[in-house]
Amino acid sequence: MKKLLLATVLLISGIGLSQTKYETGMQKAFDLWQAEKPWEAANLFERITQAEPEKWLPPYYVAQINVINGFGEKDKAKLTAQQEKAQDFINQAKTNSKENAEILVLEAQWYTVWIAFDGQQYGMKYSGKVQQLYQEALQLAPNNPRVILSKAEWDIGSATYFNQSVEPYCKDIQRAIDLFATFKPEDKFYPTYGEGRAKEIFESNCK
Amino acid sequence: MKLQKNSTYNLIFVLIFLLISISAVSQTEISGIVTQKNGTPIPGANVYLEGTYDGTTTDDKGRFSFTTSEINEQTLIISFVSFEPFKMTKNVGELKNLKIRLREDVSSLDTVVISAGTFEAGDNSKVSVLKPLDVVTTASALGDFVGALQTLPGTTTVSEDGRLFVRGGDANETQIFIDDIRVFTPYTPSTNNIPTRGRYSPFLFDGITFSTGGYSAEYGQALSSVLLLNTIDFPDQEKTEIAIMSVGGGLGNTQIWGNNSLSVNASYINLAPYNELFPGRNDWQKPFETFAGESVYRHEFEDGLLKIYGAYDATEFQLTQEDINEPIGVNFKLNNQNFYTNASYSGRLKNKWKLETGASFTLSKTDINVIEDKINDTEKSAHLKFKLRKNFSNRFKMSYGVEQFLTDFKEDFNNETFDATYGFNNNISAAFTEADIIFSKKFAIKLGLRGEYSQLFDAFTFSPRASLAYKVSKNSQLSLAYGDFYQQPFNEYLKFQQDLEAQKAQHYILNYQYTANNRIFRAELYRKEYGNLVTYNSDFPSFDTDFKTNGNGFAQGIDFFWRDNESLKNMDYWVSYSYLDTEREYKNYPIAATPNFANTHNLSVVGKYWIEDWKSQIGFSYQYGSGRTYTNPNENGFLQNKTKDYNSISLNWAYLLSQQQILYFSVNNVLGFTNVNGYQYANTPNVNGDFARRTLRPATDQFFFVGFFWTISDDGEDNQLDNL
């Protein structure tokens, strides 16, 4: 009885301890990111990735920081290195969480970085891929506001380019805004971005 | 009761003990500095103990310091983009005041690449000069990948032939490979003065490497050049593609399920309506008609990729061409059926070994009628290949391979007075090995050796190959390449006589390349020496001809290439110039002379301009080739005269009607330059003792093309612009 109790306590305290470590680590990484130290945050997410090889959120955020900073990067050698890093971590996140719409959206953004870098070279090559990833994400999570928003943002871009009406996509943006209001993340540290962006897009394209 | 109390007490004790033990865990400090080889600090590097949360990021001076509760031996890892990760396993107590120098990662983008002789079309390649799109948006190419490559330096303008002639080499000296497996009959057969096209649709390829010399030991049986085509690994999405063209139509469909995908393409070309509208110089009884079907099946395994490619095409035409010796002209009829299949597998094995293996089979039947002669030939060829590659490190890679080529060629010849069947079996076994050594970001070498055994000649050949590259500044590099190359005499001779020897070429190449900011400049100086070329003494090769392999020759020159996608907004252009000096003594040449497929100066200018407001891409291309040699029997000498220079300007316009519909127009030789390919002289002189001649003009001076391309996909976004 005594041994059992001891074992249980040890076990619980052990779990509690590692939970805490993960949570403190993740929280610290978000704080760094908030403090505009994205690369330090990325480094910390990377350390958490290798300490917690089963989780998908740490590699997801390593990739996301690299992707976000890829927009606007002009140096091809630097961009290629960042994109390669992002790709590795997207793959790891995918291994740890299959059929995850959030990761598919990130992957679509990964291709969009290349299109933004050189539209002439990558536009035709990757736009089909981006579209297909958004389709897939939408099938997996039809009510995820981030999926709806990202897809609609992409569609508005294409429609504007071909001088077509953006109206059908405004409905999607509105729907995303409504869903953001009630959206509850599945877990702590789960992606939550997008509400502000959705309102911004609605303001500038749909009024 | 006592027991319970006791256990509560115990529990409290345990908890206290645990708390104490946690806070009492000793903290060890880990610290140091991270720099590059030359001492420059590296800020932002990730420093941590493997498998733990303990770590930090280096500061502006490359310094780091953190504490850990880990004890005993631990592995410290330091990683930073574009450097090789550093690992050190030591007792935590010893990980203090470390001075760590990271080695640069040689797999990163700014590492030197061996570029001598090679042009790549691909967007991930470091030496890419063409983009996959260019193959089909080059104005003069008309959707033929060979046509687009003819705008690169090192090629010569032989407009009536359509094949690739590289650096003074015959068209047969270029070999084509699909997924590294050889294609035996890459071109649709044609006849005099009618250019041929590549058989395979550019739709299916996403990587093209064109080497004009000094290529890897992996590729054999090519004296001058290799063209490597890679099929798309995995298609993006399911779609149906429809093409309606002034010369025919096409239909394509792609399906994806699980780890599998299948693409099927069919096309039908008939030049009858076109010839009605714009009659050319030939009198067609049966205008050119061809049907082609292709399919690619791909299956992704956990650690590998299998591709099976199959293509069938049937071509038929009949025409009468003018001939100075035949007042009624020469009637020529051709019927060709060609089947090609190619299966390849590439996969990762344990310990960084990689396996690449594949096989191809070709069955080609051609029936030709020339006036009264009937010639039927059948070629069955196969290629089997097995290659292993090992990455010992980022800096040292080895590959080993064996392969077998099998060719069974038969020909029937008959006319009213003569009947014969002849042919040959040409089997070649080969082995090759190659080492890639990257000493630093600045210096790399590649060494290869290839051995071949020809069963037909019972002879071995050994070909050493070597190349090296040195980076002279941030954006420019020098490369050197040397190699020996062997190739069996071509089918047109082997079918009559088999006791010959392999032809030989040696390449020496010096290359300079500058790349920066969407601009690329290349200059390449080369010398090529030929030996064992086929010679004979009759007017043309035949049964009773005595063939020898004692011909020789040389080619030397310099090639320039400039591409700029930066200086002018929405404008992308490239310029190629080649200077070629070549002579050879082969076939039935009485003396060494410049063959008629080689011209001294070649220039190509290709431009593409995107007009945003019109949703249109306008393409332009100018081809210039200086005159080519011909023999004028009215004067002394051999190949002593030259034709006038060749000029052609082509324009195209691709207009996006919507995301999925494209209208395409193109005109070749828009200014209608009068080009002369050569002259045909009468066999016998006229009453004045002069040999009369006929000018060989292209079959048509200009060519017009209109097409409508429509893509139907689930998402309604994809289009065929990249197929144009």
C-alpha cells in the first residue's frame, strides 16, 4: 500500500513537473515572440521540439516564425535557408499530427511565400498547390475560422487580379469573423491568430 | 488507525523530500562563445543540451550562458542556419568557457557548383539558366523542348533538321534520358528538309538538364552532349486539360488517389487543313498526321518513388519533293509506330544509401517507300540500370552503378531487282563510379570513371572524367572539366557492317559563371577532339561499302550566355552567342573539312514581356546562324562554299481569357526572311559543262499557329500557361 502510494505520488509529481516544463517553455517562447524577439522564440520552440518529440505545436511555431519572416525577404539565399527550415518543421508537425487543418494552412502560406518572392517564376507553379491545400484544410475543418479566412484571402487576391467580383469571398470573411467570436481553441497554445486580420480585410475589400 | 497515520506521515515526508530534492538539484552553468572559422561571432545560434529544455540563444557577440540541472555526460548542440550543427558530448561540469567554431554548411545555396558544360532548367537548381516554363514560352520553339534548347549557346542552327547539334557534333552524338533511363528513338522520323520534333510532350517534365560537354560518368554512349529530362514527381491536383489548335487537338487528365497518381495525355496532329490554306514547297499526297498517347503512373512509398511512363505514337505522311536529278520529283512515304516504356524507382535505404534503378524498352517500326524502294526497319532496344549512392557526409558522396544496353535492329530492303534482310545485335555492359568531394564552400571536385564492354566488338573502353570548380568571388566561379567519351557507330553504319570500333571524343572545358540578382552570365571555352570516326569510300553507305573507323576531327570555340530578369520591369530576356571552329575527316570526305551542319557564328535573342493590363505575355525570339558549307562541283575543292546567313524572327502572344482559358498565337519568321539551307547539284554536267543546282529552301518560309487551351479543375484556378 505504502509503495503503491509512493509510486503514484512520484508518478503524478513527475507528470506535473514535465507538464510545467512544457508550459513554462511554451509561455516563455510566446513572451519572447511578443517582445519582438522572433528568432529567440524560434530557437526556444526548436529546443522544445527536440525535448518533446511527440508534440506538433512546437515545430508548428518554428515553421510559422520562419514563414512569417519569409514574406518580404529579398535575399534568395537567406530565404531559401529559412524556407528549408520551415519545411523540415512542417514535416515534423505533420508527422506528429496527421490531418491537421492548421498545419495545412501553414503549408499553403509556405508556398505563398515563394509566390510573393517571385510571382513570375513561382506563381503558375505553386498556385494550384496552394489552392489544393486550402481545399483539403476546408474539408478537414469546415468551421475553423482561420482556414476560411486564409482561403478567402487567397481567393480575393486571385479575383482582384483577374478583375472579378470579390463578393462571394466577402461572405466567407464575414463567416470567419462570426466564427472567431465563438471559437474555442482545442488546447492551450493552440493557434488563435486571425480575428483582427479578418476584420481588416473585410474593411478594405468588402465595403 | 495507526497504520493510516503512519502512511499519512510517510506521504508528507515523501512530498517534502521531493520538494527538497527538486530545489536541491545542483545547477551547473554552461557557457562559451560561438564564432565562424575566421573568428567572427555568430549571434542568434541555438545552444542547448540534447533532449532537455535547457538552452539559450547566443547574443550579439556570439556568447551564451545558461544553467542546467542535468548531471553526468550530456550532449551540447549548437545549430544555426547555413552552418553545420555542432555536437559535443561531455560531463556538464566541463562545458564551461567553450570556444566553438561552426563549419559552414556546404549544402547551402552559396556553395560552389560544378557548372562546366551544364545548363539546367529548374527552379531549385543552383546553376539553372532556363526555367521549366521557358521550354514552352519561347517564341521560336512551338512547344518543342528541343526548340527551346536551340536558343542556348553551344547549339548550331540547322533549321531544316530540328534535332540538337552540339559544338560541331552530329545530331546522333546527343543522347536523351528520361528519369536517367535512355530514350533510343527520341525524335519523330521525318525526311529531307522537314524539321523533326521531340516525341515527348513538355507537359510531363519539370526538370531539364542540358549538358554540352564534360558530363558525369553516369552517362555513356554520347560523344557530344546529353539531355536529361525528369518527369514530375507528384502532380498538384486532379484536372482535365483540353487543347484546340489550328493543327489538331489534345486531351489530358490527371487523377490522384492516396499515394498514387495517373496522368494521361493524347494528342492528334493533322497538317492537311494548314497545307490547304498555306501551301508550302512540297506536294503532299498524305499530309503529316500523327497520333500520340502518353501516360505516367506514380506511386509514393514510405521511402521511395516509383514512376512508370509509357508512350505510343503513330506518324504517317507521303509527299513528292523536287529533285534536280529526278524530273518528276522524289516520292517519299513514311509510316512509323513507336512504343516506349520506362519504369524507375528511387528510394532511400539505411545509413544514407540511396538506390536508383530503372529500365526502358523501345519498339520502333518504320516503313519507308522512296520511289520504288521499300525499306522496313524494326528496332527493339532496352536499357537496364542500377545505381547506388552514399552520402558519407555533406562533403563526400560516392555513387556506383551498372547498366546494360540491348539493341536488336533489323531492316528489310526490297525493290524490283533486289531483296535483302540485314541487321545487328548491339549489346553493351557498363559500370561507373563517381566521387563528389566538397573541400569548402569555395572548392569542389568530381571524379568519375566509366568502363564499357561491347559484345559486338568484343572490346573494352575506359573513360575517366574529372571536373572541378573554384569560387573566385561571392557571385562568380571558375570550372574546369575533362572527359573521355565513347559511342558505338550509328545504326546507319552498323546495319551494314559490324566489325568496327567505338568512336571517341575528348572534351576540355573552361567555364566562368557569374550569378547575382536574377542575372546570369556564362562564358565557356572548349576544345573537343574526335577519333575513330566512321569512314567509307562509296557515295552513300550501302551493303557493299567498306567501312573503317579511322576518321578524326576537332571542334573548338567559345560560348557566351547572358540572362537578365531584373533590369527591365516585367521583361525577361536572354542572349546566346557561340563561336565554333571545327573540321573533321569522316564519312566519305576526301579531306578534313567543316561539315555542313556546323556554322561559325550563332546568335539567339529571346525576350518575354508581361503586360499586366492585357493579361498577356508577348514573346520574341531572333535566331541568327552564319552560312553553312556545301560543295560546289563547278569549282575545285570540297565543302568549299558557304550559303548565305540564316535569320528568323518569331513572335508569340499568350492571352489569359480567364484563370482557366488561354488564347495563344504565334508566327515564325514574321519578317519572311528568305533562308537557304543548302544546294543540290545535278549528278551530271549540262552541255556547257556546268553542274546545274537547285536551292534547298525551308518547306515553308513562315508558320502560323493559333490555339485555345482550357483547364478544368476542382478549384477553377489552374491553367495551362505553363504548358505553352
